Amino acid sequence: MSTFGLWHYWVVIVLMMIGLYTVIARDNLVKKVMGLNLFQVSVIMFYVSMGKVEGGTAPIIPEQASGPVVYSNPLPHVLMLTAIVVGIATTAMALSLVVRIRETYGTTEEDEIRKLDRAEHE
Amino acid sequence: MTFPIEAIVFLFLLATALAVTHLRDLFAAAMVFGVFSLLSAGLFTLMDAVDVAFTEAAVGAGISTVLILSTLALTDPREHQQPVRFAPVAVVLLVGAALVYGTLDMPYYGDPTAPIHKHVAPEYIEGAMTDFGIPNIVTNVLASYRGYDTLGETTVVLTATVGVMLLLGGLGGARHRGDAEVVEAAGDEEPTPMDRVQVARVSTTVLAPLIMLFGLYVQFHGDFGPGGGFQAGVIFASALILHGIVFGLSSLKRVVSPRFLEIGLAAGVLIYAGTGVASLFRDGTFLDYAVLDHHSAQHGRHLGILLVEAGVGITVTCAMVLIFFFFAGRRAAKSEEPGDRDRRVA
């Protein structure tokens, strides 16, 4: 296997890079929020992938087991499960900020918002 | 061996992520984002995280798509053309390279001897049957071993919802009215276009009660199978939101009033924290459920987890439906008062 055993993490890192790029390079605020969500999923997936045990199964104890069962680590699952629900609540918060910005500035593009701000200062 | 399946799903996942970034049509991007969430839920299942997959499928593919779409209805559905910038690409590549370098020291994927599996996890897996008698280890850890964390997370959901209510309810577009009236005004809308689509109407009528029933199953079966308060809350809310989308907000308001939801939102957290306080009064520590039953510590823990999960379920349901109410209700308020853009530019 050598370093190939790390490919899961690398794919997740690429996913994170896509999210990060969307957040810092795009001007559209809704797109930025989507980028943040991509980023969030990548972080969640990183944690969950660390919890995986080779040959393991979901951490639910079967009614009757023949022989010892290997379970994947339940701790990252718990932490990430709550993170997803908190994530949607904070995303809603971010989106409502976007709605309010649109109502005030009439646009959701960051460069136009900056232009309007500058025009007001002069 | 799951390797090829995982690799293929990962490939699709990256493709959808790139599509989300690339698409200028934000409506299309939102739909692709739903597909992305569904794919990631599939991957979580392959990684044995069934509870996480459950949550991601309900939240990502369901509620978050609805929220993004309703935001787009209130803003612009198209993104402006914009050249590729090189400074962000450089930053992103640098960060990526640093992270890949960081992983080189990590134990391989699936390595059972990794440090993460050596700390408290074996204790949790061991204790699930002996201390709790509850087969779903994730539920045990969520509600009991890590009960403080979960209380905090539930409070964050409450806080974020209050934030949405403050942003979209009271001030701004509907400056002259209170929260309740904004949602009130939404009720006077014309029937939604979806209302005239018979397929949507009939299937919603059939599906909504079944989804609710499933939500209750997920809530109460969460001790034995994948599920629990967070998932159940989101599923239950999605049934109500589906009803709201198809039959309009006024119809949804007759099912659950926003006032009722506001009370439920706070009551859920109160039930959770109250369970902790109740264990204090029975000479236990905060959120130590063992003392809740005189005869058996295991029964006490069962009761505690049931109450706590119920609290989580109530708060999450109310939060999601309330957020939907405020996003969807905004349109009615907005159409009456044109944006103050002109004022600002002038």
C-alpha cells in the first residue's frame, strides 16, 4: 500500500481546496456560502474517514453476534452529526444576511457592494 | 472490498463540487449541491458512519437546498461573469500542499492501531451494553458521554434561529411591523404555483404523514438503530416544509403557528437542560442520568437519553420550520416595499 493508503485524505483535501477557492475567489455571496458548505463537508468527511476501521462495521451492536465484532470509531460520528445540524442553522443565518445585504445594496456581488460603499464615502 | 465503489463515489463527489463552483446559474448550482450532499451521504455510509449519513441526506439534500432556493428567490439567480484570479489559486494550492504534507505522518486510512482509536473510543464501545443496554453506540455517546457537547450544539441551533428571526423578521424590509405580522402577511399570498400541480398536491398529501411517521420512528428507534433527535427533527421538519412549499404558507400556518414553533424552539433546550438539572436534584452530577431511576442505573440512563433526545428533536424541528417560515415569508413583505437601494445610492 505504501503512501497510497492515504488517498482518502488527499481526495478530501482536494474537496476542501475547491470549497476554499469558491469562498475566497468568487464575488457572489450565495456562491460563497455554497463554498463554505463544500468546505464544511470536506472537514466532516475528514473526521469521519479518520474514524473508519478496516473491516469494521457501523457502531451499532447487533442483537446476536457470532464472534467478536469490530466497530468503527463512534466518537467522530457523534461530533460530526451535530456539526451538520449546527452547520445548516448557521448557513441559514448566513443566507439571511445575504438577503438583507441584497435588500440594502440591490446586489449580491461583492465588488459592486464595495463600489457602492466607496461611492458613499466620497 | 469497497475500494472501487468508494473511488467512484469520490470521483462523482469531486465532479459535482467542481460543477457547483463553475455553474453561473445559481439555481442549477443549488440543485447540483443537493446531489453533492446525497453523494457525500453515500460515502459516509461506506465509512460506517450511518448516523452521519442519515443527517447529511436529510439536511444537505433536503433542507439546505430549500433554503438556498428561497434565498435565490429573494436575490439574483445568476452570478456575474468573472475572470479566474491567480492569487486565490496560488493560496489554495499552497494550503492544499501544506495539508497533504501534514497527512504524510498520519496513520493509513482504516488502520485499527491509529491513536484516534486508542483513547476513549474503546471505553465507549465497551460501556454501550454494560452501562446503557442501548445498542446504538452513537446515541449513547451523543446523549450521555458527550451530553455537554450536545447541549451546547442544541443551544447553537436555538441561537442561530433567533439570529435568522432578528435578521429577517423585525427590522429592514418590513420596518413598520413586528415579527408575527411579517409571517402573518405571508399568509395572504396567492396560492403557490405548486398548488395547481396535481401531482405535487396528491403526492404531498400522501407523503407528508408518512414522512412524519418515519420521523417519529427515527426519533424513538434511535436507541436501537441509526437515528436520534437531530435526524428525526430534520425529517419531521421536512414534512412540514414540503406541505408549506406545495400548499402555501397560510396553509402551513394552520398546521403549526409560528408562535407555537417559537415556544417549542425554546422548550426543547429547556427539556434538555431541565433533565440535567433534575439529575442535580437527585444528588447526581449535571446530565448524569443514572440517578433518575431509584432502582436501576440503566433505566435511569434510558429515561435520560429519551428525554434529552426528545428535547433535541423538538428544538431542531421548530428551528428548521421557523427558518423556512422566515425565508418564505420574506417575499410577501418585500413585494410591498421596494428595496432601499435607490435611497442608498442617492
